[in-house]
Amino acid sequence: MYTQFKSWYPYIGPCDPCPPIRVKWYNTPPQLYMNFQPPGLPQFSPYDALKMGTLWPALYGPYPNPLQETRGDEGGST
């Protein structure tokens, strides 16, 4: 099963002037994992479809809230 949020581990050099960010995260859209739209996909109600921005739950991709705490192992200051 796929996950919408991916991570990568950048190289941390011995002479980096700033504290390192050990894990960096990025977001991939859900339509990358669907080659074609199969018939009979479940659908949101009209109200929820307007709120979510798509009619089909399989194509819904939430965006993280930038004001919330980020993922744990980023190596930031506390």
C-alpha cells in the first residue's frame, strides 16, 4: 500500500554551519497511484465533496496544517 507522505535522508556534512534536519518530508498527490478511474468508485456526499474538493475519496489528499507541530525526527530545536 502506498503512503502519500514520503521521506528522504539528506547528507549531513561534518562542516555544515547549521543544525541538520535529519529527515525531510514531501507530499505526493494520490492521482499518481491511479492509472485510470475504475467504474463504481465510492463517492462523497455533495456537501462533503465540496468541502473536500473532490467527489471520490480515493482522490482526496489532505494537506498538513503548517501551524501544527511537524513530524518528530526532524532534529529541530526544542
